[in-house]
Amino acid sequence: MSKTYVALDIETTGLSPERDAITEIGVVKFRQDRVLAEWSSLVNPFRSLSYKVQQLTGITQADVDGAPPLHSLVSSLQD
């Protein structure tokens, strides 16, 4: 039987784990060339997004202001 993998993509407000926060999470579970599951969500970082981050990611302040906080997404992500 072939192995199952999970690819995780995270967008953040910056590169510092001490200062920055996650703004989006995307996950794909796959085996060989078959996608088994997909999941994604915007995340409210409870801080302002810089213009540079908004331009780079395409995520706006309005997008994340209405998104759930990270702690409320953990169980959905684990599933």
C-alpha cells in the first residue's frame, strides 16, 4: 500500500514566530496522484496586515477581520 501524505500551506503576517501570526491555512491529504481530502480557512490574526503582506498574499484586512481565530480551527484541521 502506498503512503498517505499531507501538504500544509500557511500564510502569515511575517516571518517572526514571536511577532507574527497565521492568516490562512490550507491542507491537502493525498496518496500518489489522488487527492483524498482538502481543507482551508482564513485565520484572524488580531493585528493589522501590512500593505506588503496584502499585496503578496491577496488577503485583505476585511478578509481576516471576519475570520475565526486559530484556536477555534484546531479540531477542524485535525479532522
